[in-house]
Amino acid sequence: MRLLPRSLAGRTALLLLLGLVVVQAAGLLIHAEDRLELEQLADARDLGRRVITLYRTLVLQPDAWTSVVHDMDPATEVSVESVPPREELPSAPQAVQQLIRPYLQFGGLPFEKRPRGVMVRGRFEPNAHLLIAMQAPDDRWLVVRTQAPERYPWHSPMFLSAFLLMTLVAAGLSLWAVRRLTAPLRVLAAAAERLGRDVNAPPLPENGPTEVATAAAAFNRMAERIRRFVADRTFLLTAIGHDLRTPITRLKLRAEWMEDEEQRRKMLADLDELEAMVAATLAFGRDVAGSEPVVQMDLAALLRTVLDEAADARPANAERVSYSGPAHLAVEARPVALKRAMANLVGNALAYGGEAHVMLAKPEDGLVSVQVEDAGPGIPPTELERVFEPFRRLETSRNRETGGTGLGLPITRNILRAHGGDVTLANRAEGGVRATVTLPA
């Protein structure tokens, strides 16, 4: 199975080529066998003509016998014997018998000079022993012993050249046809990849063969449903956020008139948390929609900017952030969304791990890798994946400074997956958490 190509086009082309090679080999073999049989019959007919020439010389021109025998092929043994030959050779095939016996029995001779008996023995196969004997009217036997010539059609350069030429032509046509037929699959895969990165990607052209046009139309309908679903959810979240902000503002104003200072402080804190959750929810829906265009940007510069802003926001962070990697690395992404995703990871590393060390690696296998490491207590192994669920918080307090809303990591993953990448978390052996971000190069 390891020898099979991984692509559908490669496997289809390989199967077609193997089938064509087998069919061509079988066809050429059949042709070679037919040609060999025809050549054997031609050899038998030629041998029959030579033998009847010897016989006619023996019975009609005895004086020329010596010179005629001298001109025969050295591989052919000619003798005149008083008794029939005794060689234990099989009788010649029926087709050979029917072909040369008319020459041997008649041969344009007068009736009284025709042979009284004819023997044709041996197989007309390469290097096989052959024997033809004819009994003259005076009871002498003309015996001709020889070998069938060696004939192998595949020794001919034309045989191999024809096979190779037909195989190459068939291979070229098969590869061209397979690539043409599987091209819509590659287009469909590319469209699915674009849709995964940008929900507003342009639709597929609905042309070509019926099956291709049907698949493209189904894909476009699916993409339209996805866009409608995302738009409806975003609209719903926006509407909820808009409706909630007004009563939250009214409650804040009323809370200011409360006489109990402790209760007023608690109520304002709850309202601030509610307002933050509404804002985060709106941001979550806005990031899912992904309306920002994709442009070419410098990922290294963006990471350094995120770290600088984290240090500027709190001077104590200046000694706790670092960057390592290339000075410049161009990728295609949505700058604002990607900056927010990386800022979430850096912010989490500083908030829960005390440090944020960002490492950017050069592209490998079509992917760019970014690692964000901290020096905190780590995350329980069972929670490494669950923290990406919306509103999932490991810090159970209601303090906005330490707990957050539980939407930072889900937003980050949504943004990165919309770019065709992903983010995973893992505990470091030396302590802390390592967030690994992958993006298409």
C-alpha cells in the first residue's frame, strides 16, 4: 500500500496504466504467436519446395544431382537410402501436412515419376528436428534431415519499440484524461479550504459535466446556508447586546442613588461584569463572522507589537515578555483578528503564568508555528481541551481582574481556525503552559 500514490488522480492513472500494459502485452503476445505460426508455415512451404526440387532432380536429372545437393544449406542433410528412415519423430502438424503434401505428391511431375510414399515428421518449432522422406518409383528413398529455424518475434527491435511507444502514448493520454477528470475535485477541495478560512469566499462556478455542476451547486447552497446561519447568529447577538446595554446603563444610574455604600459597590461590580460579558459575547459573534479581508502582513512585527503593548499597559510586564524568531515573516491573514488572538494568548500567559515568551519558527511543511510559554502552575490535563469551550473558566472567582469571562480562548481558536490554523495547549515539563499556534505559510 505504501507504493500506491496518495492522490485519487495518481491511483486512477496507475490502475489505468497497469491495465493498459497488461492489455497491450497480451495483444502483442497474441500477435507474436500468430506471426510465429505464419512464419513456421512459410518455413514449411519453403522446405517443401526445396525437397520437391531435389526429388525432381533425382528422378528427372540424375546428372545434376551432385551440384544441386552441393548448393543446399549446410544445416540440411540430404541422402538417398534403400530403406525408409527409422527416426522416432512425431508426425508433423496437420496444418503443415496439408500445406506441403500437395507439393511433394504432385510437384508438376508426370504420373509415372510421382513419389509412391511421402513422410513428413517433426515439429516446426525453433531448433526442432525435421524429416521429409519421399519414395521414388525405383524404391529408393530421398531423405532430407534439417532443423527448423530459430524465430523469436520479441527479438525484433520493432517488437519492443512498438510496445514502448504504445505504452508511452497510452500513459500520456491516461494521465491527461485523469487530471482533466479529477480537476473538479481539486477545485472543490480548494473551495472548501477557502470557505473554512473565509465564510464569505466567492461561490464555485456551476459549469462542466452534469456531476461536477451538481456538486458545485450543492456546495454553493451549503456555503450560503453557513453564511446565513453565521449572519443570523451575529445579528441575534448584536440585538441582544444592544437591548441589554440600555437597562444596564439605567441600573448603573439607579445604583448611584443607593444609600448603602456596600450594596452600591457590589451592584456596580455586578453590572460591570455583566457589561463585560455582553461585550465579550458580541466580540465572539463578530469574530465568527470574519468580515475582515485577508491581506499579506508581517507576522513577526505583529507579535512584537503585541508584546510591546502588553509591556506598555503595565510597566512591570516589560521584564516578563520576550520574543525569539525571525525579524520578518510574511503570511496572509486578517491583521486585526490575528492580533486579537495573539493578544489573548499573551494576556493569559501574563495573567495566569506571570511571563509570556513568544517563539516564532520558520515555515515547515506549509505551516508557521508560534509558541507562547508561561511559567505558571499549569492546567490539569483533563482541562487542556475543555478551556476552549465558551464561558469555561478555570478560575472560579467572580473577580474580573483574575477570572475573565471565559471567552478569550474560544475567540482565539475561532479566529485561528478561520485562518486555516489552530491552537493547542500543553503543560511544560519545567512548569507552565505552552500554547502552540499553527497558521498556513
